[in-house]
Amino acid sequence: MDGVPGSVGTSAGFSLRLGQTLFSSASLLFMSMGVEFYSYTAFCYSVTIMGLVIPWSFALALVDGYSVLVKCPVRQPGILLIIAAGDWVLSVLTLAAACSTASIVDLLLHSGGSFCPPKCCSRYQLSAAMAFVTWFLSLASALLNLWLLPSL
């Protein structure tokens, strides 16, 4: 199995990592635009997890970009195992952050609107949506890297 599309060192992997970086940055930006987010633990958790996903995905995007440019994909089992494990952990944490953020926003919207002004709640909804897209891309990377592991 020479080239699993989307695994580390491929152009599809580069685009997945770039998407993770962009969407997690957007989620963090939408959440941080309002200073009210620190009042809710789920929002603080989302900010923390997106703060972890951004450097992880950006660093692996750099590795993928370099591997594509020099046409030498990363195939060391130890490195791929660390990347696959990191992807799985961050994927689960990103799903938890997205779900908790979405549930708190839904609760705030249906509580009568006194807890969350509509402008802030719409930003929090966009942040949750971007977190779900980040999770989907992270899950795709994790699955494709896990698929590559047995062939090494």
C-alpha cells in the first residue's frame, strides 16, 4: 500500500491538515470575538482544544508540504504511530468540544434569550460549526493514517 490518499506525506494529507488548521482557527476566532465566552466552561474547553489543534495541524501540514515537495513520504512506523495516536486523541477532544459548545449554545438560545444576546450566540453557533468541520477533517486524517500503519 504505497500511497494511501490523505495519509502523512501526501498532497491530500496536506490539504486535510490545512483545512484543519483553517477551520480550527476560524472556530477559535469566532469564539474569542466576544469576551463573554469565559463565563461558560464548555466555551473555555473549546478554546483550549482549538488552541491545541492549531499547532498540531499546522506542524503536520508543514511536514506534509515538505514531503510532497521533496517527494519522500514519511514511512517510519514509530513516527506514524505517534501521528496516528495524536490524531485520534485530538479528534475525540475536538468532537467533545464541538458537542459541548453546540449544546450550551442551544441551551442559551432556548432559555429565553436573556443569557445570550443574539449577536454573541450566532458567533458561538459559527464556532461550534467550525469545530464540527475540524473534527470531521481530523477524523479523516486519523482513519487514513491508521489505515496506513499495518502496511509498514
